[in-house]
Amino acid sequence: MRNITLSQAVNEALAEEMRRDETVFIIGEDVAEAGTPFKILSGLVEEFGTNRVIDTPISEPGFMGMGVGAAMTGMRPVVDLMFGDFIFLVMDQLCNQAAKTHYMSGGKLNVPMVLRTNLGATRRSAAQHSQSLHAIVAHIPGIKVALPSSAYEAKGLLKTAIRDNNPVVIFEDKLMYQDKAEVPEEEYCIPFGEANIKREGTDITLIGTSSMVQVCEKAAEILAAEGISAEVIDPRTIVPLDEKTLVESAKKTSRVIVVDEGHQSFGTTSEIASRINEKAFYYLDAPALRMGAMDVPIPFSPALEDITVPTAEGVAENARKLVRGELINAA
Amino acid sequence: MSSSSANLSNESIFRMYRQMVRIRTFEDNANQLYLSAKMPGLTHMYSGEEAVAVGICEALTSDDKITSTHRGHGHCVAKGAEFKAMFCELLGREEGYCRGKGGSMHIADQSNGNLGANAIVGGSLGIATGAALSSKLRGTDEVAVCFFGDGATAQGLMYEVMNMAALWNLPVIYACENNGYSEYTKTEEIAAGSITARAEAFGIESHQVDGQDVLAVNKLTEELVARARAGEGPFFLELMTYRYHGHHVGDINREYYRAKEEESEWKSNRDPIIRLRGYMIENGIATEAEIDAINEEVFKDASDAVEYALNAKYPDPSEVDMHVFTDVKHALA
């Protein structure tokens, strides 16, 4: 099978969906000729024209709100938010408008809109271009949240997102745009709410999201060399969340670490760990452990930034302690 | 009335009169439901501003889109809604337009192009502008009208979307209902400079119009809608109007920000319904008896609808997690 980058996978997903459905269009800052700062959309304006790849002024709430209105009236906008951090600028349009329209209208109005944005630290971009804010969106009922962990997921989840009749926010890890993975030539979609068991194991379950799936896989390699068998699971979407697969794995291994790049407190790791503690309590040898980003604004200096996010070594070290029983009652 | 109605049919004038009376009557009944503690929550009365919603919506088709505000009952009626489903919504009943999930502040007959009443001041400016973008992308001639108040001109979103609407010649009409008050504060204390100048700065053609003169509002809107359909949009209207009640029904003792004399001056001398009634009689369009008959019919229609809604079913508790997502029957099941 061929290998393509995550960036190419996103580009392919958009091109395929725009060819399939003429109501799909892209709107955002520097999406047309510039193809975004990450060059993800290069070539699309040449194929689809400026009516379907629409460059906007730097007005995030404005074009986000227009996406909501277009979605309510027969279009399927893919709104491009250059950095995930800018989501704070569009919170009213996303959380008060898009998320609630279907409910507040008693099911009469739909908002089939995708918000494509990114997450991820260690790009030396400091506190306003490095955050992983998916938990804040996932907190609001009415929005689906997808977190692709490779080029394969990025393509399949984005195609599903575009076909979904609800608002979907998809967060790509901005450090993974050039990472390659096997992506089939033939068309495919990845259903929401179906976790992917990346690696089977028996001693501990490592649940990772987005690029933290790779961190968990590396940790599993380290642990395997020491005779510890780790299962690695990628939920792929956190709304909807495939709770069943996660809980079953927890029951099987009796130990769980949840790894995610959002801030640890009140975050994705807290939510998943809490559900496992509630649903698999009597099967666990220790409380499910959270490993999120440190509860500090992301610092600029590499010496500081690198210690704010979970690493494979850190995950492996906590896994060893859990397996040895050291963290029991200490989470 | 100040405007000529040379091109306006009597049928249209009758319809506008009737729609204004329907709005006033709906609001009078809603106020009574609040005062008699039969309505959950609060509501914001549109009474006094009827000519704005009616004059504008008379110029629209049911395919044209509007977005409405927390003071949205008038827009809802004017865009074609029925009393029964409106009162049911106001009282949180299953047969309401939003199945009781929206209430007064989100009331809308979605089947008539009403994209919802919005309880975030200025929150629908993006939605209306997006509906206009959608109209253009889909190759239709639909126009979108965004109703908002003078208070919303203080929100940044307005400037972002007016900029894009002007850049892309979108078929959107920004209808600023200037009722003189931004909640409990005089507009002149919250808005520096002129309101129409805000739109003019983007090269958007702007008009200030007497919002108590339904014929003037309708005449101007008819022209602008036709031009918007022809690709000449966007446009901006500042409609000078007045709200008879407080910010909401509970805002009763309001002399600290507004004098009673001012209220009675608007009610006695500038009321849009009294003015149109006078015009119709003076010009031989209707007799007193015909107008009284319309009023009676509307009053009865409203009291029947109130009675119906008071006895209508509440939604089943199982509906609480329905309509969170389009494709999941019960989000928490």
C-alpha cells in the first residue's frame, strides 16, 4: 500500500468530498492560493475555484458564523481555523449557535458543518499557538469531536465528518502533517464512535488520542522489552466515545493510563479515566491514571516546553509503577 | 401616513394591518400569561415595533430567510407563523414550534424561512450573512434579512460580517431596529456617532426609515429586496422605532431610565397600528366596521390559541435527550 502524509490525506479527503457533493465548500483564512500556512490545501482552489475555496479576512467569529448560516440553508461548509487556539474566538458561534440549533429548534434545523483545526505542542510556538483544546469543545452537547492519530484516520474521519449532519470539530496534530502512513487508494470512511485497538496486550491498557497514540505505541515497545504486555487503544472520536471498547479492555488488563495532549485538569483524560473507574471499578487493580499536558500555559523555551507534554518514557515509567502496584490509591 | 402606496395592493395593506394586530394581540396575551404566572420564564415584548417586522416580511417570500432576536415574536408572526404552535412554544408544550425546547427566546416557524430567534445579542449576524452566502453559492435568488437591535451594533461580529457581505455583494439586508434602548440604557449612551455610518464605512448603502410607518418600511424594503436579488446587496436599514414595554415583561418600574411621558407620546401619536388604520379609512381602503371585524377575529383566534396551549401536553420526559444530534435518537441512551 502507498504511504502519504497526513497533509496529503486531508487534501485528498476534501477533494474527494468536494467532487462527490457540490454543496461542500471550504472557508477560512488563506485557504485558497496560499493553501494554509501548512500548505495542506494546495491545489484545491485550482480544481474547485474561488467560489468553493473561499479566502476570508482575519475574522474568525465572522466566517464561523457564516459557516453556521450556510450549513442551516443547504450547504456543507468546511470551516478552516488556522490554529486550534483561535477556537476561543469562535466560541459563541460554535457553542451557542452551531451546537444548540438542532436542539433548540426541536429537531427542525440542522447544522452539517465541519470545523477543521489543529492541536499540539512542541512546535516552539508558545502559549497562543500550541494548545490542545478539544476537551473544551467536547464539553458542549451537540458537537462531535474527532482526533485523528495518523494520515489514515485523518482522511477517513474527515470524510465521515463532512457527511455528518451535525457540527463536527476535527483536530489534527499540527506536528504530524508531514508524517506518513499507509492510506488505501480506494475510498473509505471511518465511522465515528469506534475505537481502534492498535495493539493487543494483557497487563495494562494505554488509551491515547491524536499523536499520543504514537507515544503510547512507543511506550508499549519499551514495556514489551521488559516483559510487560500493553494494549494500546485509539478512541478516534471522543464525541461519540466508544466507551464499551475502553471499558472492556480495562476489565481485561485491570490497569489503565489515559494519555492526551490537552491540559490534565478537567480534561479528556479525566473524563475517560472517570468513566473507566465508574464502569470497571471491581476489575481494576488501581484507579485509572491520567496523563495530560501540564496545567501551565505552554512555554516557548524548548527546555520548558518539552516537559509539559506526555512522553513515551513517562508513560512507560507510570506503566511500570502501575504494574508493580506502586500507584495504587495514589492517583 | 408619510409614504405613497401607489403600487401597493389593498390586499397587501389589509394583510399588513392584520399582521400588525396579530403581533400586538399575541404580545398582549403573552404579557397576561406572564402576569398571571402561567408562563414559565420571561419574555421580551415586540409591541410598538410591529411595522418593522411586518413591513419587511411583507416584501419577502417564504423561501427568503430571516434571523430573529430575543424580542422575536413579531418576526415570527410576520414570517407566517400560527398562534397555536407559538403559544404552545411559549408555554413549553410539545406542539410548540420547537417542541418546547426553545421557548420565547428561540421561537421560530422554521418551515417559513425563519432560521431562529437568537438570545445572544448580535449572535445571528453571522448566520444571516451565511444564509446569504449560501443563497449565492446555491445559485438561488433568496434574500436573507437579519433583524437585530441598536444594542447589537456594539458587538464586533457585526463589523466582521458586514465587511465580508460587502466584499462579496451578498444578498443580505441588515435590519437594525433602533428602539432607543439597549436593555436598560439609552442608545445614545452606548452608540457613538451614527449607526448608519457604521455600514457606510464598508460601502454598504444605508437608509434610516420611520419604523412606525409600515408603508414606508415596506416600500423601501421591496426596492432593496429586488436589488439584493439582482446582486446589488448588501443593504443596511436603521428603523426608528419604540418598544412599549420594558426590556422584558418583568421590567415594570423603569422610570429611572425612561419617562412615562415619553412612552405615552409614542403610544398616542406614533402607534403603527393606529396610523395604518387611519390611513386605510381616510383613503377609503377599509371601513371602521371592516377593521373592527379584523380585530375581533384576531382577538378570538388568540384567545382560542391560548386556551388550546394551556391545555396542551408537555413533552414527555424522554424527549430531554432527543435532538442533541440528528442521527442519535437519545443522546444519553
